[in-house]
Amino acid sequence: MSVRVDTAAIASFDIEEHHRIEAAVGVAITPQLRAEYAARMEQATRRVMDQLAAHNIRGSFYIVGEIARTHPQLVRDLHAAGHEIGSHSWDHRRVHRFNPTTFRADLLASKDALEQTIGAPIYGFRAPTFSVMKETAWAIDILAECGWEYDSSIFPVRHDRYGVPQAPRGPFVAVGPEREILELPPLTYRVAGINLPVAGGGYFRLFPLAAMTAGLRQMARGPAPQVGMLYFHPWEFDPDQPRLPLPRLSRWRTYVGMTRTTQRLSQLLQTFTFHRAIDVVRAIRTAGYELPRYQLAAS
């Protein structure tokens, strides 16, 4: 399927077991529950694969490197179905927990595990919890140094855990202290001078679906190239999974709206045309767009 370089939507999926989410950091998880979450992760991912196949849509799957070791057949099946395989770090730790040396090792371990599993190179990265921010601008240099073709880790919104609200809303060149990389930020909806996050995750579960569709349509009216990067997690499509013992606010954030996610995804797949992120990136480059540049590092 050819990619319209003036506007394109991407369906992406961050593949990690439920107990790895940021809200559960520090929560004691028994080996039995970890095993159940791992099994449910694979089952939910395969159900998502079936939904995509029913609509002849290929997505981008950013996968925790350890899953290439524990569930290699799942990763191979995703690749064989034509989906893009990207990295979501080795074990789902935020960039804030690394320094440049340890982050490089984490990136390369994940990249190697995924590439060895599918027998092909991978090109895209997404940091857990969108943790490439002003404070971690040095990560841009490491991503470029390690050979990633693009990144999708900078969310141009205000949030208590992540976000660079001044960053461009469409594709841009993220500039680190010494290097740069092409960035595909998650979708936002601009209203009253504020970027509302409508790309996925909790926003997909909490807001009316009309918020996401309005964001996609607003994106399509903007100056080219415009890209609507959506993101989802397999555990968000598993309403019967055991609940993590989280504080009240985190519990609400994590589980709100989970019973309607499968139906909502089906509506999106019926309404919009989606592409793989790597195909969009290459179409942008082939078209020769001069993308905006954003200095993430402090000057």
C-alpha cells in the first residue's frame, strides 16, 4: 500500500507485559502473576493481530527486548504478518534511569535480540513512558549513534510523567547535544493554544473516541507532512486480567474504559487508513520535505 506523504496515520503498539507499566514500578509481583501477565500479553497481542488482519492493516510494534527471548515465536509471527518490529527498550525502564553508557547498552541489547529473532534489521525506537524529554536530551545522541532511523518518544504535551509541550506536533528533526534524529510524535489535538493528548493509552480509554478522530482529522488538514501516530498496549484489550495493587488514582488511570477498547479499535480500523511508521518515514524522506528542527537539549 502506497503512503500519502501529505498526511498519514500510524497504528502502533507498545508490547510489554502488564506488570512492567510505569505505575507498577516498585510493586511486588509474584512469579505466578508475572507468568500469567506474560501469557495474557501474548494472547492479547494475537487478538490485535487478528483485528488488523481483518482490515488488511499493518502496524508498528515496539517490543521490549526481553520478549524476543521469552516469546520469540510471537515476534516472528508479527514480522511474518508484515508488521514493523521496533524496540521498546530491553526491559521497559524509563530513560531517566540510565546514563549515556548504560542506555547505549540497553538499546543495543534490545536491538540485537529483536533482529536476531526476526532475521532482519529494525529501524524505530520508542522509549517507555515517552521518557525522551528535556532532562534526557542526551538520549538523542545515543539513538542516532546506535543507528536508529527514527524515534517516537517525544510527546508534545504537559503531563506529570513526560512531555515536551513546545515540541512540534508533526514530524520533526529532534536535535540533541551533538546529533539528531527524525522524530514522529504521538497525535495531539490543538485547541485554545493547548495540545491535548489524543494518541492512545489512557486517553483512548478515557476520552470519547471522537477526540481521537478529531485529532486525526485536524492533523490531515495541517501543512504536509502530517502524521497521526496512535499507540496502544495489548493489556488495554484484556479487561478480565488480574488487577495490579495500585494506589487509587493510578488504578483508575490504568483500568478506566478497558471494556470498550476492542470495539473502539475496530471502529478506527474501519474509518481510517493506517500505515507502518517506517514506510511513512521513508516516504517523507523520498519526498524531500524540509522538516522543522527542534533543539531538545538546553542551549
